Amino acid sequence: MRPLARKFINIINLIDISALTKRWPHISRELFKEGSFVQNAAWMFSSSGISIVLQFLFFYLLSKIYSPADYGLFGVFNVYAATLGNLASFGYNQAFVLPKEQDKFKHLLHMTIAVSSIVCLLFALTMCFLGSWTLNVLGHQQLGWYIHLVAPIAWLMAMDRITADWAIRVKSFKNQMWTSVAATVGSRSYNLCHGLWIGPDAVGLIITTALQHCLRIILYLRFVITDSSIRWWRQWNYKGMLDMAKTYLRYPTYVHWSNVLVIFSAGLPPALLPIYGYALSDLGYYVHALVLLDIPIRLMGAGIASVFTQKAAEIMRDRPEALRPHSLQLYRYILGISLVFLFIVLVFGEWGYAFVFGTSWQSAGSLAEVLVLYFFFRMISSPLSALFYVLKAEKQNFYFHLSLTIGRLLCLWWAASAHIDFLSVMCWYALVNALFYLIYIALILQLIRGSHWIWISRTLALTAGVMIAAAGLRLLLFGDMGPLMQWIW
């Protein structure tokens, strides 16, 4: 028993609360230090936290107005818009933190704006002539005329991403907090009014998406990027733009397609499952569950990933030997937070959904409990994935997401072809995604020479322990182990 007890203690020590307590004086000093990593992360966390609370309140109200079928149709539309919006910039926006000279950055900015606009314009013209044919081929006839809204909303998404990455470069994290909150309140207020006064339909959800991106762009340019932004729209140097396109060619070669694959493959369920006869209402439950499961990942992305990207780039330029300990420390903290998230959703997901949103949305709670295993590993990897770009390992990142997309396609095709129920399809989908993202974490740790097999084995042991504990508590409180654990059992 002693060796087993010692191993268990070593695993628990992975999340060292006493170490965190000892570091608190240092953390508190950094919190009030202007421009520090801790302060920047705190501002971004605050922004995301307030925005998420507001979105949750609006989400509660909107779930009483819009139906699962509305969310399902919007999910299909969003596959097109999000994929095109991410594809349009060719990934050059992710290189904004790299140029040291402002002139070079200006050329890179101009080139990214021009490329994004041209791609969206070409798509819009194509849909004018081939829109109906495209929907018939892909089996998405239910979109109808909404296909003509894809290009303008995708362009707004691309411009939003460009201004957000520009803001990361200028380190204006405090101002980002207020602009994000204002954009959230404005867009969600319209969403609510549209559902109450005009009618609950997918159009309200689509217009809300456009309005949110539009507000963020305007507010960022006015209040966040304050370095005389008007001059950035002058003196377009096409030779300089071409030079930047060549300098950061690895971004459209690997980073760009990695990002497109991330967005496209994430939208595979609403894109493929209607073709096999699954109802839009089932997809609506899926989209609804994703919104809540994605909250901590968006919180990590805004509060940690954006700041970590900028910090990691600085460390690699000035003292690259510090990147490994800095990254491993972040991994430990993210793992601890993610385990708590996993436990809460496995125990209270279905019950919480029924309690908060009503019994009509209980099926979304069941899907949340199933999909949480996949989101758990994705949550761990999300902030640290910036290391692929900082360490110029974009090729590895691309091949991973290509493999992930193929794995998702095969999983959904096999499960849907077997004509099993929607919840079972999602169980297989969650398991495949969890395995792939576990491999992704191992690749990230390998990049920084972080003893990846040791960390992965400890992570798996902690994950198994939390899942067993959650199943036991769930059985004690509600009389069942939950859909995911019952399916595994």
C-alpha cells in the first residue's frame, strides 16, 4: 500500500496549493505592476468574466424565446460564416505581434485587410450565381437565402479578429475589457428585442452576430487602439505588403489552414448530421450545450492565451531558456482549473440545465455531460497552443488539425451511418476528440521538452480519479452515473 500511496501523493502534488500560497505575495505585486503578465491577464480575465456573466444572463432569457430548431439552423449557417471568416485573413493576423518595426507591421496590417476583403468579395459573387446549387450539393437547402448573408458577416468576423490581434500588439488590455462588455450588452440587447418584438427566428441570431462583431470593430478602433489609428489607413505600400507576405509565408502555408481546419472541423456535426436525417432540434441542443461548454475556453483564450502569446514571443526573443518553466507553470494552473470544471459538469450538468433553462432544454444538459470530456482536454491545450507559432512549429500544428478533421469526419460518418441515436453519436464524437486533444497536449509538452510522458500519465490519472469521484457523487445524488459514464460503463 505504501508505494501506491506515495504515487497518489505525487499525483496530487501536481496541483500544489501550498506553492500557490507561497507565490501569492509575488502575484499580488505583479498584479499592480503596470504592463506585467499578471496584470494584463487579470484585465483580460475581468473582461471575459463580465462578458460571460452578461452573456449567460441574456442566454437564459433567449432560451425562453428561441427554439432548439432556431439554434440548429443558426449552427448550420455559422459553419459557413465562421469558416470563411477565419479563412479570409490567411492567418497573417496571428503574426501581428512579431514585427518589431512599426512600418513593417503597418504593411502587414494593410496586406491582411486587403486579402480578407478580396476573399469575402469573391465568395459573395460566387454565391450570387451558385448559391442554390451549393446548398443542394451539400444538403443544406434549409439555409435558403441566408447563404447570401455569409460573406458580409464573415468579413466582419475577419475584421474583428484583425482589430483584436492588433490590440494584443499594443497591449491595451484594460481598454479591451470595457469595449468587449459594451459590445456584448449592445448585441445581446438587440437579440432579445428582436425575439420579443419581431419574432424568434434564426434571422435574429444572425443579425446579432453581425452586430456584435461590428460594435467590437468600432469600439476597438476608437478606444483600444489609440496610437493615432487614422494614419494606418494611409500610405498603402504595395511593395511593403508583398515583402510582408513573403516574410510570414509560413502563416498562410500552415497556420492559415490549421485555423481553417479548426473552425471547419468544429462545425462538422451541424454540417453533416442533417444530411443523415438528424433533426434540427437535436442540433439546437448541441449548439446550446457548446455555448456553455465553450465559456471557460473563451475565458482562457481572452484571459490567458492572448497575453501568453505576447509574453511567450517576448521570452523567445530575450531569454528563451525561461520559456519551459513559464509554460509548465501555466500548464499546472490550467490543469487544476480544468479538473474542477470537469467535476462540476459531470455531476450537475443535466440537473443544472433543467433547473436553469427548464425541462425543455434538459437534453442539452445531457449533451453537455457527454461533450465535457472533449472540452476538458481542449481547455488544457487551448492557451498553450500559441507555442506552436512562437517556436515556429506550424507544420506540426497543421498536420495535427488535419488528422483531427479526418478523425472527426470518419467518426461522424460511421456513427451516423449506423443509425444510432443522437446521444450515442455524441458519445463517440466526444471520445474521439478527447483522444486527439490528449495527443495535442503531448505534442505541446514535447515542444518545450517538458517530460511529456510523465505529465500526460499524471493528467490521465487525475482525470480518471475525478471522473470516478463525479460518477459516485452523481449516483448518490441523482441515482445514476450520468450519460457519459453510463455509456463508458
